[in-house]
Amino acid sequence: MNLQIINQILESFVVLKIGLLVLIGFHTVFLFVVYTQVNSMDKVIREGSASPVLKLISLFAIIVSASLFLVAVVIL
């Protein structure tokens, strides 16, 4: 009887892990969309020095999010 309870708990953790991986994946895709919007906004508005900073920040966010996803896949 105790093994059944332990198996149910482990199955719920697997669903939680998969859910977290899906959420991190959605976040990474969202950041790709943000990067695309920054690039298209840069083509429309030519503002002196703000544009390279925004591009760098959005690219850094994508790299951090992709790294987080890879670490989560390895750990989970």
C-alpha cells in the first residue's frame, strides 16, 4: 500500500516537471518574439544610441532563457 502512494507522488512530480519545462519553453519563444519586435522597431525608429543597448539586452535575455531551459532539461 505504501508503494502505491509513493508511485502516485512520483507521477505527480513528473507532471509538474513537464509543466515547468513547457513554461520555460514558452518563455524562451516569447523572448524570441521580443527580439524580433526590437529589430523591427529599430528599422522603423532610428534613435541614436538606445537601439544597440536594447538589442543587446534582448539577446542576453534569450541566451539566459535558453540556458535555463537546457539546465532544467538536464536537472529535471
